[in-house]
Amino acid sequence: MMLATALVPFSAGATIETPDLVETVSEGKLPPVGARLPDEPKVVDLRAKGRKPGVHGGLVRMFVTRAKDVRYMAAWGYARLVGYNEDYELEPDILKAVEISPDGRSYTLVLRQGHRWSDGHPFTTEDLRYWWEDVALNEELSPSGPPVEMIVGGALPEVEVIDETRITYTWPAPNPRFLPALAQARPLYIYRPAHYVKQFHADFADPDALAKHVEGSKARNWAQLHNGMDDLYKFDNPELPVLQPWMNTSDRNNQRYVLQRNPYYHRVDTSGRQLPYIDTVELEVAAGGLIPAKATLGEADLQVRSLGFSDAPVLKKNEASGGYETHLWRSGTASEVAIYPNLTYADPVWRDVFRDLRFRRALSLAISRKAINKVLYFGLAKERALAALEESPFFDAEAAHAWADFDLDEANRLLDEMGLTERNAAGIRLLPDGRPMEIVIETAGERREETDALQIVGETWKQVGIRLLVKTLDRDILRNRAYAGLSMMVAWYGWNNGVPTPDAPPFELAPVDQANFTWPRWGQYYQTKGAAGEAPDMPAAIRLLELFELWSTVTTDAERGAAWREMLAIHADQVLAIGTVSRAPLPVVANNHLRNVPGEALYAWDPGAQLGIHRIDEFWYDAHEDGSLAQGTRQ
């Protein structure tokens, strides 16, 4: 099987030099654009995508809330070895092609001849070999061993470098997790700019020079130094060469990051213009509560993060004065607010209650999703359980509404059937040991919609004799409590992947990760191979684990799709997490002159990398009436 993109006619001689690089090229500091592109660049046919080809130039301003959020540019730039296209299908991006053996055990990655890092150094299989042999297999740099996506049945792949553009990975069994991992918002980076990071590696660097680097960086040792300097996702080392459309030029922990175009980027449009169209991206750090106001003043040219639907009316009102347009995209998570009963909760009495299917169904039936939708989203979201969205081939209307109708009578009947008939003077039901049924839902408190939704849930749960208390914690503290089995329930987004496809690993549906708040202790057990946590002991969870392993071994989309469908059906029936509403509208602010910004789109972390799948390297500014380029400028 060959994974390759459709060939688009292109002639290297028909390239158009990027205006802001003309002077640098004329001075001999950069080669001309035809020599900077790979021999066979990735040619983007914008008209075929329903977009307009653009022109070079301009500045895009965005806001983030923390200095470390510069890492989002590694997601939004979305240059991947393989990535998802607008139809959520995997296709080569940085790679020219992927050759997959019929049995799914072997993958040959084919690089683009002549592709270069942002500093002009060739990008070759040496960069992939270096990561595997000198980073992933190095006990000091990777004390836990290679990433789990590189391990099948406990076995590592055989890695063969064929030549400078071809490298093969072969496992003893199929590895369907490999390619999707390369396409994630935070991808599996199986390469490093070896020519740069070798200076920080004890096996390659001059010992005296390396010692000076370690001392100057205040790192504990060379391994800590190397891991700090080679992190392609953090995007905070301006000296680290990248393959992204823009490269960071600012030092760590800045209040403003300036990202300039990568002159060696591998994508080009059919007119011969090298992408990205935009010259510069600026990220400015601001308090999250101030960002909506800054957007209304026209201080952002493209903004999604830190905007909520409650900001939409004010954003719309100030469009003319701010010089922007407010688009309403849709959230791509499976639920805007989901409630996760912890089936591995440390309290044995509560744990038994949570594991009773009737209880989980009763909690779901006792939620007025219509009220949540009306109050928080003006009725524009979809009222449903936790389920795949319409864009997924696994969308099932029946599953989307399973146990999601507001029915207090049935909820009360199920709770009575469980024997939870005793109540205190306040009308709150009593547990078998006599304690009142007071459920504490922990939340990171980062979204007003989440807090407001839980308030509505609490009002209707009280009508079935359950008191809801909300506890706000720092997200790291919240996660650690959940991992330790100390959280009763957690409110969070629904599954990140609301549009699953057959080739997407069903991590969120099986007890394989402690980060899933439904079963953190079971997830620990899987991740540590039994060294920590607890073994799953619920039939539904055991079957989900079997299906996850089945998905990991079969070789066809039909077989993987069948595993997905059964897992989704189990979740719909068992109500392992409680969804509220999905496809909620999300405001996106875009400068009036910024082109190719979708009017409607899904916004999700995985798959899609939020802005990444919408290819912001294809956004461009049109001109004012006087011919000057319309672009963002800092005051």
C-alpha cells in the first residue's frame, strides 16, 4: 500500500520569490526560492480546496495566556511527516510518500529530495536515524525507553536506513498506531536536526565544549541539556532548526514571541509562491480575561483561544470599529462539558455505586441538556450524550441520544430500584452506609461554561435526591488527585477526538491511559504493565481493552472500524462518561482583510491541531484601495 498525495503539476522554474526575502537573496545570504524548495515540494492546489491563491506579506497578531504557549505554534503550523487533510484523512506532508507492507508490519518513509531545515541544512534520514539510535534508545536521554507508539507486543522495530531519503521501520506485528501518532497535534517526533543537537550529545560533542554548554545552561547534566535544546514541540529555542512554516526568533519566557517565515518550507502553491503567505506571526502574552476585550479593539488578527460563546455578542457588536469579522466555528470535542464518574474511586461504597449501571444512567437522565443549551449557547449546540460527531463515519444518532432525554421519573425509578430509597431531612438520598449522597465534582475552573453547566446539573440532580458540590482546583492538582483515586467525579471536555476515523487509535475509549478520568487507576495499570494502579475488573472495561488490542493488531480499515463501532456502542449503553451538549458554537476573530479563513469549521485538538488542519500557512492579506497591504500592526 502506498500513502501519497495527488501529484499537482509544478515547475521549479516558475517560482515567485518572496518579497521580504528578495534583498537577502540578492545579497547572497539565501539561495533563490527555486533552490530553497525540495526537488518535489508539496504543491497545494488552493482552488481545488475552494480557496483563493494569495500573495506574500503581512503580520498576524494573536494572544496567548502564558509564555510557554508559544508551543501552540508547533500545533497550528501543522507541518507533520503525515497529517490529516480537511477530510480528516491521513496523507504525506513533510514526507513524499509512505509505503506500507500488506501485512501492516513495515513502513517505508520516503523523504523529499532536497528538503532542508529552516537553517538550510539538508533534512535526511540521518535526522531520523539519530533520533532512534541516539535519543530514543539512549538510556540517559530516554530512561523510560522509546515511546509506546514504537513498541508492538513489547518488541521494538527493526530500523533500516536505505539511503538519504528512505528509511524502513518493521515490527513483528502490525502497528496501526504509528502513522496517526505522527499526525497528532502533539506528534511523535521521530526526527531531530542532528547537525544541531549533536553538539549537546556526549557521544558526539567535544567533552570540553559540552561541559561549558552544561555549565552555561545550569543543567544538571548533558542529558538534561540535550532534552531542553532539542524539543521541537515546545518551540521555545530560537536556535533549534525547524520544519514548520514559521520559526521562532525570540528567547524563552518572553512576553511577545516573533515568528518569521521559514525560507526553506516545503509547501508551494500552483502559482509558484512558496508558503506561508504571511511573513510574520506575533504571539503576545496577556491575561485570559483581557483577551476578548483586546480582540474587540482590533488588537488581534486571528484569535480563537480564550474566547467563549458568551463573548460572541460583544465581539459581533464591535466588528466595524475593530476591523474584524466574527466567525462561529463548531467545537470538535465529543462534548463541551462531560462528567466522568471515577470507577476506580478509593471510597469502596461510592465506587460500588458508580459501578452500578443504573446509577450512571440515572445521573444522565437527570440532566436537562435543553436548559444547558438554551442558557449557555442560545440553543445553537446539540443536546446529546458523549458520542461521535456527524463528521465521523461512526456517527450514530441513536447512540448520540442514548440515556440523554430529560426524564426525572425514570431517574428516580432507577435510583429506587438500586435500594437508595432512604433520604435525610433535606430530601437527599442516603448511601448504604448512611452518608448523604453528596457528589463532589472537581474542575479546573478554566471555563465559565463548565461552571454554569454544572450549576444547572446540580439543580436537576437535587430533584432526584443527589446534592452536587463543585470544587475548583489547579489542573495539575486535579489530575494528580484523580490519578491517585481521590476524585469522585471530574468535569472536563468530552473526548478530544469527536470525529474518529478507523485509523485513529481509540485511546479515550479503553482503560489504557490514566488521563481518562473514568478509570485513572486502570489506565495506570495498563501504562505501567501492572506496576501501579489496578487491573480492570468490570466486564465492560475488560471488553473495551480487548477491542483496543484487537484494533491494534488488525490490518484493514473495515476491521478497525468494526472495533471502533463496538467500543462506541458499549460507551453509549454503559454511560461510562456523561455528555451534555456538543457542536457548541465557538467565536473566531479574523482581520477583515485576512483571506482563506473558513467561515464555518470544526475546532478540535485531536485530530486537527485546532487551527492546524485549517492550514494557516494558506491565509493571506488582500490589499487596501490604495494598493497597500492590509495587515496587523502593533501599537
